[in-house]
Amino acid sequence: MAFDYLYDQSETLLSRFVTFTTEHNRYDLGFFYSQHFDGKSFVLSLQNMRAVLISSDEIALDSNWIGKLDIRIEDVEVVTAFLKKTLSSVFKHDDLD
């Protein structure tokens, strides 16, 4: 049986874990940023363990992340605004208030 490494890289990742609530639901998300992803963040729902690889520019263009992260329809607007700000800031806490 053949086995060939196509890619094997180690690096230190930036990571952030955020829990927040809306008027209707609670969300627990993990954010991971790596140079390997070309400016995109790996966003993980800690509730359903599903993830998306996305940038702040892609939030409005691609709505697949809504279902993958299990965002309820009544929360899409507020979560979209949060993600745009969070993903563009690359984990700076001071500008998220």
C-alpha cells in the first residue's frame, strides 16, 4: 500500500473562542487564523462541531456558512455583522465592543 505525504506543515495559530447570545439563541464559536489559509479564518461552531473557511469579504457573498454554523434565521443579521467585524480585525479585542 502506497502512502505519500503531499503536504505537512506545522505553525503556531492565532485562536480565539467566543460565546455570545442574541435575543433568541446562544452561539459558541472558535476562530483560527493561519497564513496557510490565505487570509481566511477557520470558524468552528462548538455546538455542532461543523466549520467553515471564510473571510470577512465572503460573508455577504456566500450564505453557506449560515447553515454550516447552524445560525438561526432570526439571528443572521446580527451574526453577520459580528463576523464581518471579527474576521476583519484578526482577533483584536479592543475594537469589538
